[in-house]
Amino acid sequence: MAAQHLISASYSFDGRGKLQKEGGVVVSADRIEAAGPRDALRQQFGADSLIEEHFEGCTLLPGLIDAHTHLTLPGDGTPARRYSEHPDEILVLTAARNASLCLQAAF
């Protein structure tokens, strides 16, 4: 069985408008097992068996997904019409850089 991690923060947002104090999620391998109040999760899964990481002063959010992005645009205000005149090689390099930035930002 994979180790279970409790990731918690001062607040958690459920994505439906509710902000909870001292919320967290329990993660095992690549699966979220449960979410809720930190103390309730510690009791449910056993505090001694969890690897805990608490982020004081932070807020946990549900996964954010950028469902519409133009990776080939530089993001510096250059009009798309003007930027589309660049050679394909430049557009590919720009897209690779922007995709990398999105991944690093956890999108």
C-alpha cells in the first residue's frame, strides 16, 4: 500500500463557495482519498500513519485547469495577427516555453 499523505492548510476552498478553516486532503499514490477538516482526516486515517505537510497561512484549492489557451502567443500584449507572421520554428519554441510554464504553475 502506498504511503498516505495529509496535505493541509489554514484554509481550504471546496470549489462550491465554502471556505473551511484547517482543511486538508489525504493523497495515496496518485489518488485523492478524502478531503475535509484536518482533524477529522487525522482521526479517520490515523495521525500516526499519515505523512503530514501543513501550509500555514495558505489556502488549498481544487485543481485549476486552463481549458483555453493559445500557447503560441507570447503573452506580452503583442497582437495575435502580428505574432502569427513569425516563422513556424519561433511559434513552436514559444509554445514549448509556454507549455513548460503552465506545467510549472501546476496547470
